[in-house]
Amino acid sequence: MTGTPALSDPRPLVERAVAQIAALIEAVPAERLGDPTPCAEFDVRALLGHLVAGAHDAAQLGETGTVKRSGPPADVADDGWGRAYGAALARLRAAWADDAALERPVSVEWGTFPGAVYLASGVVLESVTHAWDLSHALGHPLPLDQELAGLVLDPAQRFLPADRRGEEVPFGPVRPAPEGADAYARLAAWLGREVA
């Protein structure tokens, strides 16, 4: 989202993205936890664990500027994913509440950036992408925020060009999106998901 006004304070976009995921998590019935998702390495339960861990990791970056990846929680009951994600979001919001955190550098695997850049290019992009993964796995139970996906698509295409895949980049080759596909499907296809 470089070059957009949202970059100066991406926290409202973060809030929209994580609120959407929280609503989707509440829509997950226990019997669907073992279902596959478009993100090949995750079933629904594993994706929820990844989302909870990701929110804690993003909070840790806001707290300390670095992260030791936490990994998915091992003790969440089938009906406890909403609470687990809610607790992670409370920590995330607290960690980034101070405006000064937006200018402090944070270090992640792909470089060191001001906090605002990390929130915009890391947290928002990942949250929007995984919202589509979860929604798709569940049969699209809720409408998704199309404007949010539109805001993420262009930066994702610039930050993750088609020729930058494999090895350290955790995305498959760009896939075709059907004609008339919405912003989420175009983003998912760009990040290597099958969206036909």
C-alpha cells in the first residue's frame, strides 16, 4: 500500500481486515474444522491456528520490534477459536496503540521496515488473503469487504511480482482468474490459489 494515504496509519485497514476474519471464525462450525482450504498446507483448523499465531506475532513486533514465531496454539477447543483470535487481537491492538509504533523499525524475514509499512504490507495483506481462503473453504458464508481487497491487490502485484516465486517466497505461480472475478479472487489467483 505504498503511496497511499493509508500507509501513514494503516491501523484502520488492519481493523477492517481482522474484524472480517473474526466474523468468519465465528461462522466456522466444528464439523468443518478438518475441511481443506485453498491454502494447500492448511485445513480449516490449521488455518485458524495460523491466524491466531500471526496476530500474536504481529503483536510481538509492535511490542519489541522483532519476532520469534509463536506457532499455532495447541490447546484450543473446537468451539474456542473465536475466543483465541479475540485474545490475540486484543494484544495486537494494544501493541500498536501508540502512534510512535508506526515509525519504529520492525525486523521480519524479508527486511526491516517502519511499523506502518509492516502493518500495511504484512498484516493487512495476509489477513485479506486468508479471509478469502477461509471464506472459500466455508462456501462464502458472509460478504467480504471488496474495497479492502481492491486496496491490497495492486501493492501485492508490485511487492510479489509473477517472476518472484518459489524458494523463500511462500506463494505458487500466478494462476488465471476467471473473467469478471472480484478483487478477492484476483488477489487469490495472483498469490497462486486456484480460483476457477
